[in-house]
Amino acid sequence: MSGKGGDALGNIIMILIGIGMIVFASSCFKDIPLIGTVYLMPGDNILNAKIADPKLRYALFLAGGVFTAFGIFMQARKEGQ
């Protein structure tokens, strides 16, 4: 699929995926004192939380930021042409 519409749609989807990764990492991973980082779906009981590696949370934040920044960069570059 070539054309201007497909490229812009791909950039917008990349931006939305990045934002979604950041929202997921911030809402589902919590830092609990004396326990550490836990994975907890919104609305679940804290007693059902599972211990998670904090590196996973930071990796999701980083990957979401990279996706968002790259999508914005590509969209701005396309608009400048």
C-alpha cells in the first residue's frame, strides 16, 4: 500500500501504540513499599497482585516513549516535505 494516506496512518498508529504502552505501564504496575513492584489490573484486590520485575515496567515506559517519539518525528518529517 503506497501513498500519503497509508504512511500517515502508520505514523498515527505508531504514536497510539506508544501512548498505549505508557498508559499500560503506569496503570498496571505499582510500586508497593516492602514488597516491590507488582502487576495489578485496575479494580483487582492488592492481595491477588503478582510480583513483577521493575525492569519490565521501565522497559514498557522506554519502548512506549520511543514508539511515540519516532511516530511524531516521522509525521513531522512527512509534513515538512
